[in-house]
Amino acid sequence: MLGPELAGKLVKLKPRTADYADCYLQHFLNPNVTKYLGSNKVVPTTEDEISYLEDSARSENSIHWAILFEGNCVGSISIVSIDWTLRHCEAGLFIGEPRLWRKGLSSDAAACVIEHIFSEYPMDFIRASYSQGNDGSESLLKSLAFEETGRLKNGLFAEGKMHDQVIMQLSRKSWLNLLR
């Protein structure tokens, strides 16, 4: 489904439509951007990406946004695997321009989406994961009060070796406590 436009302090989030396909593909040509996504991440063709985005717009189980900074598409944030019965979903994001890493854009985008999900949908948990060694993702999730709930040993092959995949979770209750 297409989510609404959201605005943070630094970024704007717009539904990730086919208009953003080329931006997304350019980011995934940079090995520094994709190094922790694992060996199974293949850069799609423009046509494949457009088809994926069109299918996603019709899905009731995912929401994808383009992250805009100073009017330019700099990354993506998504909610996927929405389980309306069990009331949880998974989140993922990336900033596709390394010069903008550690500038607060990921935190700002994530805070917007977390607030939207817990305010507008009956979700009890948001899950996310990162590859062990991805210090930026680990720091981001911990700063947002996500807690580690498990690990998939050797869950990801990246940079020529196996890495554990760390599973994190944020509950609605923890999020509400942060607001107090």
C-alpha cells in the first residue's frame, strides 16, 4: 500500500513510486551501501524495480517510502511483512549516499515511520534486523529503544564471510514509555 507523506525535522518521506526507481537503483550500485545486505542482494533492472514498486503499492502487507533530504532522494524506508492478525511488522531502511551517513537522517526517518505505524495501525511490535558488524544499524536501533530478541547464527553472507543476523524489536509499550 502507499503510505502518506511524512515529515521529520530533517527528511521528508514520500511514497516510493516508480518515480524513485532510478534513485534506488543508483544507490544499490555502491558496494559500501550494499555490503551488509548480503550476497543474495542483486541489483534489479529498472523494469524489475518498477514492477516491484507497482506490486508493493497494491499490497496490503508492505509500505515503502523514499527518503528525501534537501529535495533529493537519498534512501528508502519500508515496513514489510505486516501481519494484521499477529499485529507485528518488519522495518528496514538505508541511506544510499555514504556522505550523508551519521547525519541523523536515518533516525529522523525511522522516528517518523515508527510514530505513524504505532499511531495509525494496530501493531504491537516492529521488528528489524542488522548484520553483526554493521555498527551504524546497531546504534540506530538501540537509540530508538529496539531490544535484541535473538540472533540467526551465520544468517548473512557479506564481505566474503558469514555474519550473525541480529533480530531487534520495539514494542508499542516501549515506544509509549519513550514519549512520557
